Amino acid sequence: MKKLLSTSYQEWAFDTAMFLIRICAGGLMLANHGFQKLVKFSSLQHKFGDPLHIGTRNSLLLVLFAEVFCSLLIIAGLFTRLAAIPLVIAMLVAFFIAHNHNFEQGEMAALYLTAFTAILLCGPGRASIDRMTGR
């Protein structure tokens, strides 16, 4: 009981938590969002939202880069903090612009934003390629 009320933590617990956050957030982003957009690219490229006014196709390409390529890097733990930046930006745009910071519509974007911000701030943990290569 004393351990449950303690504010200290073990390093293995932190590393395990970061591994789980990386795998879950990256995997869910890739499977539920990135892969779906990749499969439907031809139909989405003309009707995808353009909140930054760079064109619908370019907006879709940037989101695909974040949701597919950066998610894969985060899952692997390679260039983890760098890969989290496009995902944080994409989720900021999704929550504040696409969903007009409405929690009912943008709840998933807010959850992903929180997870990827934690990854950006804390890093990948020990169970990552970054740690194995000394980055």
C-alpha cells in the first residue's frame, strides 16, 4: 500500500510506460488514421480539409507523412522526439482548427496530442533504437 501512495518511481517503470505510450499511440495513429488515409488517398486528395491554405492535396500529404512515417518512427523509437513534432503539430491543427477546440468532436485529437507531447518531452525510454544507438 505504501508503494501505491508513493510519488517516487523506478526507472524501469518509466521506461515501460514510455514504451507502452509509444507503441499504443503510434500504433493506433498508424492503424486507425494514417493507414485509412493512405488507402483512400485518391478520393481524399480533392476533398481533404485545408486549414493552412496550402491546398487539399498538400495538406493530406503532410498529414500522411505525420500519421504514417512519423508513427512508424515513434513505434520503433528511432528519431523519436523529432518524429513527434509533426504529430504534435498535426494534432494541434486537428483539435484547434478542424474541430474548433470542441472536446466532443476533437476528443481523440486531444488524447493523441497529449500522448505525442509526452513522447516529445520525455523521449523514447530504454526500449528504443535511439537508446541502443546512443542518441
